[in-house]
Amino acid sequence: PFAWCYIYFAVISALATIHSILILSGQIKEILPKQQQAQALALEEFLNATWGPEELYPESAVEKRRRALRTC
């Protein structure tokens, strides 16, 4: 009953292997390298942006002073 699973897996594996060999041998280029580069840059900018808790929840002057006194 599970024979189709093995056949499916073998076909997918064969296709993936052929695809990898073609990319490594330079027969086919990776699709949309510029878009990937743009996505990588956007992700880097997003991760480098400062998203501290202060930006999300501004601290009041009283809380700031309390925290300063606690850390002394």
C-alpha cells in the first residue's frame, strides 16, 4: 500500500539530484539572482533596524527615574 510513497520519493530525489548537478556544472543559472539579492538586503536592513522595547513602549520620566534609582 505504501509503494507509491517510495516511488514518489525516488522521483523527487532524482529530480532534485539532476537539478543540483545542472546548477553545479553551470548548465542552468539560478533564477532571479537580482531579486534574491534585493530580498537579502531588505532582510538585513530589517534585522539591523533598532527595534528595542523603548521604541515600542516609550518610558515615562517617572519610570526612567525609578529605574535609575533602582540601579544605583
